[in-house]
Amino acid sequence: MRVSTALLTIASTALVASGSVAPFTETFELGDSNWTAATGPATWNATGSIDNSAYISGSVDLNNAGPFGMTVLRGHGDLNASGGAFVGNYLASGVTTIEFDIRQNSGFDLGLALRVASPLNSPALNVSAGQLAASGQWVHLSFDLFFGNPLMTLEGPPTPDFYNAVMSSIGNLQVSAARPDGLSTPLIVDFDLDNVQITPTPGGTALLGLGCLVATRRRRS
């Protein structure tokens, strides 16, 4: 059966109305892009990243980290971080992964995570990197945002409805680090961040919506 132009138009309109998110990579070439560190603006560095390009950094005392780690760098929509490129409906846009390059100088291999939250900072979910980040070198980390990822923790009921509520309104990305086991003294650590990348699935939600419309049409015919 051929799908009518009307159905394609409806599906496309639904995607636009949902607040779709385009593929984007923040390279910090022109400044800190309004990203922040734990206690204030991030520090911008013109060179020295993994490809000797620009990057941002921030310092924290990891001894102050709680059981879920400590936010070290953040991109918040309310501060127009990256011009709002990371803000929107991830669910409708088919956003599947967020990646970045990061470096830390703690002297320990650290567990890192990404917190993805609404503009009001809740509801939210956390995704562990699934690997330790070695000290003193740039590492590339990728975070899988699929529901059911065993490395994901929902800050609420572990249900599809709660996951959908988080993913349909994103305005806050937080990179966090865990405190090393046995640490009982101050540990000031510098964290460097570059190439924060968001990857929607091209047309994924549009095709899903279109499939539902076609199925409805078939049932009615």
C-alpha cells in the first residue's frame, strides 16, 4: 500500500511539534559555551584537548562526593549552554547516545556517569560509563540512553512511563564522578571536557509515528 502525502505531513508535523533535537557536537572552540563547573563558570582553555583543540575544565574536591557521585561539569538549558542545542524532546527525536572526551588528574581510575534531567533538574536518569577513566589521559566515553540499559538508573519508578517523562523534556546534562574507595582526605581533581556529542536516530520517531498511522488506516479499511 502506498502511504499518502497527508500521512507523511501529519507524521512530520508531529515530530516538529515535539521539540526535535538535531545532531550536534560541542567543541568549545569559541569559549565555554555557558557550561559550568561545580562552583561556577567552567574554565576555557584554547588548546590542549585530545586533538590539541580547545576544551573546558573544572575542579572539585572528590572527598565531598555523595553516594551517587559529584557533578563536575554541567550544560544547563536555563544558562543557554551550547545555545540550547542539547535541550528538547530526546524521546521524539530518537536520541540514543551522548558521547564526550574527558580527562582527570586524580591519580586514581575513576568511575564517571552522565545525568540527564529536565530543565527543573527532575525527573532525571543516570547512566554509568561502564568503564573506569584512567588518570592523566583523555578517554572517550559513550552513554547508551536506551530504556533497559543495565547501566542506567532512573530517579523514580523503573518504568517506561517514567523513562518517557524524563526523555521527553531534557534541559540539563551533568557529568559526575565517584569518590575513590577509602578516600578520607581532600582530593582536588581537575576535570577536562571536550567534544560533547548528541546523536539522534535520523527519522526514527517519524517512522514509528507513521507506522502507527498506517496500521490505524489498515484496521479501518
